Amino acid sequence: MNLIAWVVLGLLAGAIAKAIVPGDQGGGWISTLILGVVGAFIGGSLHTFIQTGTLALTAPGLSIPGVFVAVLGAIIAIYLYGLVARSNV
């Protein structure tokens, strides 16, 4: 997938995940982009693991199912970041 598709997928997945998860995640569009890209890798890797049983670092393509997988991964990333941030307080 090219760089522009990564940016679009990251912004879209990050924004949807931030809208779904309650609370204030803060950050601007760059943190939303990073959250979405990390979520795409988490979601894609989990999707590959569930389908094939092998653990591989993959990401979904820019499609409706790909955005869905990336949003689920971004929700997981928000949850994990919340756990790490709370434990450091």
C-alpha cells in the first residue's frame, strides 16, 4: 500500500476509533494518524493470526473491510495506551 493510502486509512481509522471510545484521548490530527496506522497493524496482524494461525506483521488494504479491521485495531491501541498511561501515574 502506498504512503497516501496509509495516511488516509490511518486518519479514517483513528478518527472513527476516537469517536467510538468514550473519554478524552486528546491529541491532534497527527496523533490520530499515528493511532490509526498502529491500529491498522494491530488489527491486520490479529486478522491474519485468526485466519491462518500464524503471527505476521500485516496491515489491511484501503477497503471497507480493511477500515473495519483498522478501527478495531485502533480501539485496542487506545485501550492499551490507556492502561500504560494509567500505570505510570
